[in-house]
Amino acid sequence: MKISIDPDLCTGCEDCTEACPALFKLGPDWIAEPVVDVVPPELEAEAVKTAAICQFEAIEIQE
């Protein structure tokens, strides 16, 4: 599983970084970035939950 962030939709609200700092961080341009290239199996459920809370639908999960 991989995570990608649509920079056109991300507003830098930090919801994802607060919900799951193991997977998300804010980049220098205040756009969220994935912390890892591939989501570890033990964090896959957290990745899906965090994507669901993104009010701007900027997080995409790729299986």
C-alpha cells in the first residue's frame, strides 16, 4: 500500500499529521507528504482511517 497527496487539494490543515504522524508530515510548502514510501502492514488500517478524515479528500491510498 502506498499513500499519495494531491497538492492541489491539500490545505496544510494538519489533520493527517496529527492523526498519524508515523505516516504523514508537512513539507516545507505546508503540503502534507507521506513519511514512508510503502505503508508498513501494521499501519495500513491507520492509513485508511486517516485518508477518510481528510476533509479535502487530498489523500489517496494505492493498494
